[in-house]
Amino acid sequence: MNERNILVVAHAGRDDTVAAARRVIELLRASGARPVLSADDRAELSAVDAAFMDVDTLGETVSADDLELAIVLGGDGTILRAAELVRGSSAPVLGINMGHVGFLAEIDRDAMDDAVHRVIARDYDVEERLALSVRVKDSADDVVFETWALNEATVEKASRERMIEVVVEIDGRPLSSFGCDGMVISTPTGSTAYNFSAGGPVIWPSVEAIAVIPLSAHALFARPLVVSPDASVAIEMLERTSGTGILWCDGRRSHDLPPGARVVVRRSSRPVRLARLHPAAFTDRLVRKFQLPVAGWRGQDGGLPA
């Protein structure tokens, strides 16, 4: 690959994001790299500023396989969208936080210029995050839908007034059946997202595991579970259930689940690659994002770190 193709992912909904995208593209070009936009981003950004019209387009002039890296301007939702755009390629994703509360972004926007220079110098590490492979089978056991997730796959009730009845299965063995509002199957990356809101455990990214969390379950044994990263987790919509369900993956990809449908979740053979500029402790990230009280901590050496 002679040309260095860098995907820039940004939406046109905020003036500061548009300005940041303009600056990143300018820096990339000045360094001899070729900026690339997705077709949707290019159309939306060009409607705000015609200067974006001469940027190369992903899937038209540049393929995902030819991308070196994706620079993402936004919060976790934009980073999830970028991970979807580069899925199937080896390009890592570098998140630049534009003022959102999130866990996936690497740096804040005030360090944007330095981040681009380090991308050009290839001065970054790549962290691989466990992703999920998700399949939906019908009542005849035929696969009718396949997708993936970085954060979580959720089976939810499609109707507000009706719960769904499910059987939870781990590694081919039934665990329990109950009525509930849904089930969340989460990665460590997603443990601070939907899983967290549902009362599931926070899992450090370095831990390889899958969490299974019931949503408002009508059962005594309906606690969050942490299973092996190599486990197969299945959620089956019981035939007798009066409600229909829907599968959501990362809140972006969905599929309807009639009674008898079965959702099978396993570790994906292809992880999501995140570019990292600074080796930051996940504990520090939790403290910063949730503004946790740490006053009084003396540190192992008897004093606060410098």
C-alpha cells in the first residue's frame, strides 16, 4: 500500500466537530497522507462546507482493506460507528473525545494536532478488544441473521406492555427460564455501557470474559453472570411467550425475534483494534469519567504520586 489512507469519522451536527474534521484533513494532507470519509459523512459535511466534497470516499475511491487507521471525532457512539465502517479490515480506531462522556476515546480534542502527528509517525500502540459474534436462528434452527458487537448484544421486549419469556443456555446446557424485559450479553468494553446501567459488573478491559445480565427478570435466580470468553451463550424466546422481541447490537444493528427465535452469542474471531497513544490505567479512566471520590488515598509509597 503506497498511499497512506486515513479514515476520518465525524458527523456534521456540531460546529466544533466540523471544524475539527477540517483541521484533521488539513494536517493529514500536509503530511502526505490521504484523508477518506464515509459516503454519509462526506454528504453531511459537504452540505455544511463544500470543501469536504474533494475528500476521497470509503467504498468508492478507497476500500476498507486499504485503510491504515481511522481517526474518530466524537463520543462512544461515533467510535462504534467507526468500528462498523472498518469491520473486516485491520485498521485500528483512534478516538478523539469532542466533549462527550465516554470510555473508548483516547484523548481530548485539545491534543488533536499532536495525535495526528503521532498517527503520521506511527507512534501508537494497538489494543485488541474482545468482540461478539451474534447469530439468530429461527424455530427450525436455521441461521436467519448474523452480525457482531463490540459493546453488547441485547434481547429486548418489542412491546412496552408485554414481557418476554426466555431460556438462558450456557455452553449447550439450559440454565434457567423466566419472564423478563430482556437480556444483555456484554463484553468487557461494554461493561460500562448498557451492562452498567442494568446493574452488571464493571469488567477491566484486560479481563477476557462475557457478562450475561437479565433486565427486570421475574425470577429468584436472575443475577448477572460472568462466563468464559470462549463460552457459547444462547437466549431462546420460548414458544409460549406472549411478547415478541428484538435483538440490538451496540444499539446500531437490529433484528426482530418472534417466539421460537434463538440468539447465539460467542466470542468473535476478529477483535476490534483500538489505537492508543497513552498507556492509561483503566482505574484512572473510571475515576475521571464518573468523578469518583478518591480524597484521602495516600498511595503505596505513603504519598500521592507526583
